[in-house]
Amino acid sequence: MDTTIVRIFAKNDQHMFRYTKFLIVSLFLSSCLTSALPVEASGDNDRPKLVVGIVVDQMRYDYLYRYEHLYGNDGLKRLLREGFHFHNTDYPYVPTYTGPGHASIFTGTTPSIHGIIANNWYVKDDKQKMYVTQDNSVEGVGVGGKEGRMSPANMLTTTLTDEWRLFTNFRSKTIGIALKDRGAILPAGHTANAAYWYDGGSGKWITSKYYMDELPEWVVNYNAKKQPAKYMQQAWETLLPLEDYATVATDDDVTFEMPFTGMSRSTFPYPLPVLYKKLGNSLIKNTPWGNTITFEMAIEALHHEELGQRGVTDMLTVSFSTPDYIGHQFGPRSIEIADQYLRFDRELGDFLRVLDSTLGKEGYVLFLTADHGAADAVGFSDSVKIPAGLEKGELFDAVEDALKKTYGRDDLIEDYRNLQFYLNDDAIRSADLIKDDVAKIVVNACRTFPGVLFAHTLEVYLNTEFAEGLRGKNARGIMDGRSGDVIVTLHPSYLEMTWQIKGTTHGTGYSYDTRVPWILYGKNVPAGETFEAVEIIDIAPTISNMLRMGNPNGNSGVSRLPLMLKH
């Protein structure tokens, strides 16, 4: 403002001078604040060309720092150095599985609202299991059989990716990529242009007719290279000398890891060519090269679909499933999982360089997070005198025994999965029993079982306002019509592993499963960190705010841009 005008105002009216001075200061502060915002508000030119959402399947928060001295400088360290890190990001619900995790990251809400309560659940009306992305109304593209009959239809809310497609009136593109169908489909949302996942039987990337009638030429050409078969013609040896892993992992030869089929021990080097002859194209999922082909597909999509290169912001979601396969098999203290993360880190650096060269360093926004963590292998915990246990199906037997002793029947449980008991309503009615009474017998039988912390009926969770603690997390993880009639919670480090007895699993509400990384990086994102508590459901509204659009329609998360502005 012209200072002469200010002096004239000051002579005529001292109050006007104060007002004008206030106005000048306010405009200055407003300008400073606007320039500090992660994304300015004026239009497409201020938005990134591409938003990349990376989900690492089964990545515990401590992996960022346990292996830090072994990482290179261009991958995870670059994100930590130049991006904004939310150190205390937590999952606010149980169960912490792959399907619910991916859905919650991108919908900004919990299973109690988006409906993805597990990787599979039981449907009483149909008397059969429902897989999380199962859709029998569509056929596979690139493969026959059930592997391709997939879509996001079971997810009941929109995603961040959906809302952006709607906001741009479908001018933008969204593509999802993962070895697992659920890791590709759920993040990409209902309105995605495409989602591609890996079929271990054929060794090819596939999709379904929910998205398209035939694979694009670039996917056909990539499949024709037969990369999985090529990568399996080498031994899996450690990236660094074996002794370099001594500070971050257990010994190579331990009894609580699960060997590959056909091997008696889980030790390096792994003879992948020999194993490939027995296990085929699925083998790559349990090796670091599962990440490699995922990165390759993401880069192919970036170039051939011209993502971020068409004058409108596009979205690319990439989920890395291999850490979960290796983590289940060997556990989070293994050399195998450490070696996998060191290789992932270096490939991430290469991927960032591709994004830089294609879009420019200020051309994209990327976030990296995980769908869940993992518990220590029970054998490892036992070896260091940490209380732990294994539930291998005995709980179901104990409950059935209790019901048989009480009612003389063994048909009152219709299904048991995800630590949830589905009562047989037809059998209960035919026996002239009261369902609440049967449920109480189940609850009491569970409470007396070793390893069970507590158990409650679905009705208790639906009709009680549990806000905090494990009960609150359970309440946010269930949905009437999809969840079981009795929900069980185990003690810490007590694992339900009915499908394997070595290695490890996840799914609880404890910190080893719920605390995961969240790093935001890219255009207008300030370098910094916060140790304030945030939740995984905050990612979607934060990105939505950065893009200046609406939140997903079931959103219950909170934008964390204010935390970024503090630092």
C-alpha cells in the first residue's frame, strides 16, 4: 500500500491508521501462511501432476530405523530426509489384515463403515465364505477361473481415488498395482481405470471385466517377457555379507522359521531354480523379486498410460505384497525379511529417480505407509523369555465341547474365522433355544481358554459406546451382517495360526500390528516430522485437503495439514 496514503489517513483519523496498519500486517501474514501450505489453492498448476500411494504389506514402524544403517541414501532415507514423517501412526481398529488396511488407508474410515471387516468373512444368508474382493458377476481378463473374478464391490464407501476421479469429472486416471488382488483393487477404488494383480498360476498380470474387456497392449507385452521365470533362475543370496545382518536379525538357522516346500531348513542361499521347478510362478511372491516385478509394472503404467503427463493430476496406487509373504514365512527378526527390505529400499530409490526424470522432482506427491505390522514369531519370543502362545484351533474345539455338554448338540456353530464365532441360527431355532443363551455359553468358554484376554457378543459391541482401548478398536472393526456373533481378543503375542505353526502372523490391536510408517513426500511438502499421535484413516483426508477436494463419503479421519504447518 502507498505510504503517502497511510500518512494522510494518520493525519485525518488515528483510528484509520491503526486499521490500515492492521490490514498491512494481516496481508503479510496471510501471504506467508499461504506460501507455507503444502499445496496452494489456486488451480491445477499448483497441484502435483501425480499422486503415488505406496502401501508396504506388513511393514512395522521399527523397520525404518532398525535397518537404517544398512539402507542406501536414495530410498527410504531420502523420504525421511526430505519428506514429512508422522512417527506415531496407528490403526484404530481390529483386525489388522491386508484387506481392511488397504481399504482404511484410502477410504479414511474404519471397517465398521467401509465394510471390509477382514480378508474374508462368512455370509449366513448364502452359507458360504465371502472373499474380500470376490465378485462372481465379472470374469477375469488375462486368466480364467476365480483368480480374475474380482472387483471392489464389497467396499461400501468411496475412496480418495474415487473422489478425485469425481472431482475431475473423470478426466484423471487411477491405476492400482499389487501382487495381491486386494492390494490392487481396494486402493484404486470403484471408479478406477484399471487394477492389475499377479496370477501365480500363469505368472502373468491380470485384471477383470469390471475394468476392461482385454488387457492393454503394454500389459500383454510385459507378460510376454516372462520376468518371474527369469528372476527365479538365480539363487537368493543376501545382498550384503551375511555377517552384516548380525546387528538386525536372528541367526540364519533357527527352528521357528518356515522353510520353503522341499527344504528342511530355512537358510541362505536359497536354490530358487530348484524350488521354481516345484512351486512354479507363485514362488516369486516369497522372494525379493516379487517387489521387483511390482516396481516394473508401476513404471510400465507410468510411461504407457502417461500418468501425470496429460495436464491433469492422476493417481497411481502401488502395494508391495512380498514383505507380507516373506514376513509370514520367516518372521520380523529374520535375515530374510531384513534382506528383502534392503533390496526394497534400493529399488525404491530407483523408482523415485524414474518419477523425478518423468515428472520432475516437484511434479508429484508420494506417501508411503503399511496395511499392518506383524508379531514376533512365537518361537523367537519363547527363546528370549517373552510370554507368547499359539492358538491352532483348540479354541473352536473348546467352544464346541462346552456347547455339547450344555445342549447335547455339535451343530450350534456355523463358522469360525478371524477369532469370530458365527452361530447357527437355524439349528438354534430348531432346538428351541434362545440365541443369547447360546452366545453366553460361547463367551464363557472363550474366557476360560488360555490366551484369551476377553470375549464379547456382537450385540454388546453394537450397543455399547466403547471409545478407547482394545474394545474400542474391536467396535470399529465390526459390522452387523458381516461380523460373527461372538468376537474374541487374545493376549499380546498370543497368535491365532490355524494354517501354519512356524513364522508369524498379524491381526491384533497391539502396537506391533497397529503402528506403521507414514511418510509424505513431494511437491510443496515441507521436510519435518511429528511425534503427535495420528491414525491411518487421516491419510485420505490429508491428501484430499492437499488437492482441495472433498473427503471420501464415509470419512472419519482428520486432515493432518495443520500438524505439518507447525513444523
